Amino acid sequence: MSNLKGKRVAVLVEKFYEDLELWYPVLRLREAGADVTIVGPRAGETYLSKHGYPARSDAAADEVKAQDLDAVIIPGGYSPDHMRRHPAMVDLVTQAGQMGKVLAAICHGPWMLCSAHCLRGRKVTGFFAIRDDVVNAGGIWQDAACVRDGNLVTSRTPDDLPAFMQGIFAALVEAS
């Protein structure tokens, strides 16, 4: 397991997130020593997953600064469609991308990358149903368990979570 002590990671949350795509990264990153903050539209609010499992935000997106982070992780489910309705959440992803921070998105998570204009000319994957959105945003679609293009790490579904986390760990270690 990678030692990520000192790494600061924001995991975004909104209603209808995919349970495993939020909690698996949160727990794995904490286990590796990273300081993980769950970031939602509002601080202290509880967001329910697609299956009703609660996640409480530690901070609001407008309280978090991209320069204070090493990575931003965007879980899938239907939450990215709700996340991108909040300008502060999109701004956080946009700024992190512009600063070269690690951006990781799984399943429908690349919808946020589309809204943050982070995909032009970049190799990316996600849930097959958002392929047209990714391509229309300038992404170069690949069908693989994990696609890494520099600081950008993407995966397709919960089945890809082990490969997704390996990609995130590698990107964070290289960013040191």
C-alpha cells in the first residue's frame, strides 16, 4: 500500500452517489494516510446514495481551495449531474485541473470534467452511456478499467475500483 501521509484529497458528494465509488476511495485513501475531506454543496449536510446510504459533507465546495489539495475525486452514480448544478463545485474541479492537481472520476463522474472543461485532447473513460458527452467535450474515449492521462485518472464502473485506486495512488505518488 502506498504511503500518502500529507496528501490532501477532496472527494465530492451530492445526492444519488454510487455507494462504492465514494466510500471505497475514501476508506482506501484514509488507510494509506491521506487527509480526506468529503466536499458537498453545503458543509455538514447529509447526502443519500442511490441506495439510501448517507454521506455527510465535511466542507462546502466554496470553502475549499484547489491550491490546498493534491487531488479531487468525483464518484459516479447520478450525483455528478447534481454536482454540476453548483458553480462552486464546478469551479473547484476547474481550478484543480488548471493547477495540474490529480483529478479522478469514475462512472458518470466525467460529467463534472465535461462541465469543468478538463477533457479537450485528454484520454478518458467512464460509464458507456456518457461516451457522447465526453467526446463532445473533446475527450478521447477509451474503453478500459482505468485510463490515466497525466494527472487525469478515470474508470468505468464499481468493478474497476481496484484499478481506479491504483491509478490514483500512482498519480499522487508521482505528484510528490
